Amino acid sequence: MRDAVCFCAVTVAGSLPPPGQRAEDLVELVSLFPTLAGLAGLRVPPRCPVPSFHVELCREGQSLGKHFRPHDLEEDPAFHGDPRESIAYSQYPRPADSPQWNSDKPSLKDIKVMGYSIRTIDYRFTVWVGFSPHEFLANFSDVHAGELYFVDSDPLQDHNMYNDSQGGDLPRLLAP
């Protein structure tokens, strides 16, 4: 479980696959909490409702525990489909277009730009748009930048193809 942008290898004692076996599944970090809770034998909280501001404890994502316990798999078509159909979504806040002192961990009030990413087995696309921290809303008509990487030919994501593609219709397709 890793990406050139977010290296996140997870190993559970006693669950190592046979040598040479590699998983190509795309996963989201929001699945880490329900996965670890389930593997620890804790009750996994229910999914967060919308809105969830007044809920004491809820979760997003889904447990990936079966990846670590292959002997007691529950059949879930979401994990046994074509890896080319797998999609992982993420978002990343920024206080400005350019890096500054608080870029890695901005306070909510300082978030002015939000990056929304779609990752498939073949590519990663990110659009950076204006964001209102007071209304928790992204403005998809206020595109600050974009990133488009083709994973097979650019596994370290060093060559941004977004400007070459002119962004196409992708930002409009992402708009709610």
C-alpha cells in the first residue's frame, strides 16, 4: 500500500504474503483507522453521517483487515474486481499556492487552496482549487493548478503532464 506521493507500507505480524507476491490494490488512508481497529479486535465505529459535526465517533473508509488475514476472507466484490477499475480519492489542504512556513499543517482558518486527487492504477490527477474555510466549500471554477501523472511511465511522478493536456475537461468533471 504505497504511492509515490504518500508512502504508506502496512505490515501486520504473521500476515506476510509469500515471497514475490505483491498487492496492487489502491487504498485510501481513511481506511487505516477501521482497519487497525478491526485487527486489534475493537469495535469499528459506524460510517459518518452527513453532516457529522455532532457525532462523537464515526469513521470514513472501510476495513482492509482481510488483506492481512487471507485465511478468513469475507467475499467483497470491491476488493476482487479489475484493478484498473479501482479508484482512490484524497484531498490535501494548503494555505497558499506557494510553500510557506505552515504549508505542511495549516490551521483551518488558513486553508485557501484545496487539492482534490483521483488515483487509479494508471494515473494520478490532482486539481488545486480555491477553498473557503468558513463554508467548507471548494470553488471548482477557481482552478489554481493541476497535476497529471502517468504511473507506468513516471512512477516517481516527476513529470507533470497537466499543462500538456491543458487540463481538458477534468476539472469540470470533478465539480459537484
